[in-house]
Amino acid sequence: MLPQASTSVTTGMYSEVMSTSERLIESTRELLWERGYVGTSPKAILERANAGQGSMYHHFKGKPDLALAAIRRTAEEMRATAAGVLDGPGTPYERIEAYLRRERDVLRGCPVGRLTMDPDVIASAELRAPVDETLDWLRGRLAGIVEEGQKQGLFPPSLDGEEIAAAVVATVQGGYVLARASGSPAAFDAGVRGLLSLLAPRTA
């Protein structure tokens, strides 16, 4: 006989073993990515989560509170994914390269980058905070890796770590935009190759 968890019935996109609050958060994350804050209506959230009427207000104060939980989850996930590469093995250059070349759904775009283009998110200091904090962390971590590479003699001392970090983040986020505009990941890949060619350690 199979364990109880294996025989659970899936409802919509989520399993019954996932709590209602978790289903609401995950549904909101997806809808914010797909439709933005205004397009993420309570009705759409409940339908996506297969949750009963009023369940949002049982677990959260309302849509803004749920959206904040979803944005925090998205930001935490992005940070964990980036850290898994940037804190991994390899030289500073190899870790930056691994971050730029890691597998992404380029044509779908970046869920955090999508939030920066949402006027309702940007207008709210509370909703914007997890996005700002995550991007600040990412730039800081990249700047630290550049400085680490400078100490090892891989990067010239003339490089500014904070400027290179900003260029890396801009290449990734801008690459998403160019790829979506053209309907092809080629533009993203070209931007990555161009930046890496500028950063490649010089050999004697």
C-alpha cells in the first residue's frame, strides 16, 4: 500500500498536502509574475489556489498582505538560487560566469525584475522593500567577488567592484527585456558573452 502522501488528490495545480496558505502564496507569486499587481485579483488568486471564498482573509489581512508574503518568497528564492552559484566552487571569474550562464527561463523573464516594472509595487514602500533588499544583496555579493578576484590577480585593480556588479545585474535584467522583445534568448546570450569577454582574466 502506498504512503498517504502519495495517494493525495491534486486539485488544480497544487497537491492537497500543501496548506491553503501555501497555495495562496504560490498562486499569488505566479499571478504577480504573469499579470502584475493590478491583474492579480483576489478572485484569480482563489481560483488558481483552488481555495474557498474567504480563505484569503482567514490567513492574511487582504490582498496587500498576501502580495507581500508572495514577493518576500520570490525574493528569498532568487537570493538562494544566486547564492548557490556565487558561493559555489571555482575562481571569482568562474563563479560570475556560472551565475550569468545558469539555466533560466529567459523568455518568461525574471520574477523580481518583473516587480520592478510594476507601478503599484514600486509605489508601495512595503512591497518594494524585499525587491530592493534582494537586488542590493546581489550587487554587494558580486562586488565582493570582483574584489576577491582583484586580490588574486585575476582582475585588474582598476576595476570598480560596485560598477562591475551593477553591470552584471543590468546585463541579466536587460537581457531578459531584449530576449522577450525579440522572442528569442539569443539577445540574452549575446549580452552574457559580451560581458564575460570584458571580464575574462588576462593571461600573460
